[in-house]
Amino acid sequence: MKPQAIRTVQAAQPARTPQERPLPASDEIAWLGRYLAWGLMLVGGLEWSLGRTVSRMAAAPNLEGAPRQIIEVLGRTGLALVSPAMLLALALYLLSAVKAGSLSVRQRSAGNTALALYLGVFGLLAAVHTFYPTLPWLNVLFNLLALLAAWWIALYGMPARGKSLSLRLGILCVAVGYSGWFYYVLQQALSTRGQPLLGAPLLALNLGEVAAVAAPFAFFAAVAVPYGQWRHVGRWTLPVAAAALFSAGNVADAVFDQGFSGVFAIWSLGFNLFLPWPLYAIALMLFLYCVLTGFLARGERARAASPNTGLGLLLLLYAGFTLQVPYQVVLALLSLMLLSGPAKPFDEPRPAPVEAEASDSFPQLADGISTSP
């Protein structure tokens, strides 16, 4: 066809409206990340609530008949959701690593590129470790690499401008908490082969739990305290109700000499509850308020009060403290990526103009957020 004819045909075709034009590849990847995030919140939440929380009600000795059968069915449903949740978590994890690596290459940041490459390789190892038969050497290697990944991600955002001291402290508390768990696992794995570490695995585990309980206090100072976000009374309803229910369970256990609260805490959160239970109740209340603030905050708010932070904290809840399967390890690392900065499936609010000029080359937001145009 002649060039004149080609131009005639193109001119005859109606112009596409903005709704009909295909999205750029970057926008499609961004939408994919959001869909994966929402899917993981839904499927992962059902897995956690049914498989690791509601199913523990079957431990009650006086639960018989139809109620027990209903609880068992719900528990099996939660266990069946582990595989779909793992696929969603792994997909979002690898997509975030690829996006972070692409950005780092454009910025010519060798350190961030190395981190993205390491996270991608670890994601593939997590997939192999999930479906491959568990071997002692593979388990030790997996936990060592996971420990390195947790600290690398936690330290990734420490030098960046715009992160408050309380947010950095909360991220460090998470990394220290999981270090206690990884040390405990490695100690148990190596001691069975006659090659123990320095010893005191229970001490390391307990110190890790102390750091994990302290993390919500730091996150609350970073998310809810700035700009008076803690003053929203309606937002306190669910956190206060959850803390009250947890407190009532502990009081009932003390009165009737039972241990159901401990069973729920171990299976759902991984905590041994060796600290005074009011600390756990307050930490739970502050933690849930931070999650809600991350998704619901409007107007002037801290940089940390964003959907990415809310998702990171929510995945931290899904992962728990004791990371017993690769799925939980992927959730924990993905949570750290969301809190520290490499993963951003949701759009961040724009920084204030003055603070935006002071930000560094990497896309970090200033501590204060302004929604004004």
C-alpha cells in the first residue's frame, strides 16, 4: 500500500477516547500491584482468621456436636487458602522487587540494585522451599538468607530523608524481633546436628518477643500522633473492642484456671505471652489503630499514615511472630518492604511543596503530608 493510501486510512479511523486508549506498561504494572495487594488482604485475612484463629476454638473441651463441626469446616477452609495466599504474596513480593530494581537501575544505585536482585533470588528460593521436600541444609540456608534479607530491608530506608525517628525505631523493632525467632530456629536446627550456636535460644526468642511488643508503640508515634490523627474517636472502636476482648479472655483464664487466651495468641500471633498481659492488650489496640489510620487517614497527616504502611502492618499481623512456613517468611519480608520503602503498590500522597524540594533523588516523601493541590 502506498504511503498516501496509508495516511488516508489512518485519517479515516476515529480517534480513541482517553477511556479507549491502552494504559502504559507502567500503569498496568501499578494496577497489577494494587490488585495483588487487595487480593492478598482478602485471601490472607481469611486464611489467618479461619485457619489460625477461629479454628483454635476447637480446643475447647466442652465444644461438641454441630458447633465443633462448623469450627472444623472453617478451619479446613482456612488451611485450603494457604496456597492461594502464598501465590498472591509471592507475586506481590516479586513484582515489588522487580519494580524496585528497575527504579534503582535508572537511578544508577548499585546498593539498591543489589538489594532488589537479592530479594528476587530469595523469592525464587522461597517458592522452591515451599514445594520441595524439607531438608536440614535447605532449612538452615533458607533461614539464614531470610535473616539477612530482613536486616537489609530494614536498613534500606534508614538513611532516607522524610522518615521519622519513631518509624525507623518501629522497623528496627520488627527486625530485632524476627532476629530472635530466626536465631531460635537456627539454634534448634544446628543443635540436632551437633553444631549449636552460642546457646540461649529461649532468651533470644523472648527478647525478640519484647521487641515485637514494643513495635506498635513506635508505629503509633509515627502514624497516629503527628497532626492529631489519634483524636478520631470512631477509629478507636475496633481497637478498643479487640483489646477489651483479649483482656476479658486473660481475666477469665486467671479466674477459671484455663489457658485459651494463650492458645489463641500462640496460633494466631505466635506470642508466648510471658510478659504481663496488659502490655499485649495495649500493643494490640495501638497496632490496630495504626492499621486503620494507614487506610483511613485524610487531610494533613504524617508520611507514614499511608495505605502502604497500613498494608505493611496488616501483613505483619498475618505473618505473626513465629515464621513456621515459607509463606509467613514471605509475608514478613513483604511487610518490611512496605514499611521501609522498596514496595509501594498504592499511590502515596504528595509531599508539601517546600518539603518536596528538600527530598533526595530516591522517591521518598517528607514527614508532613499535604493534600492541597
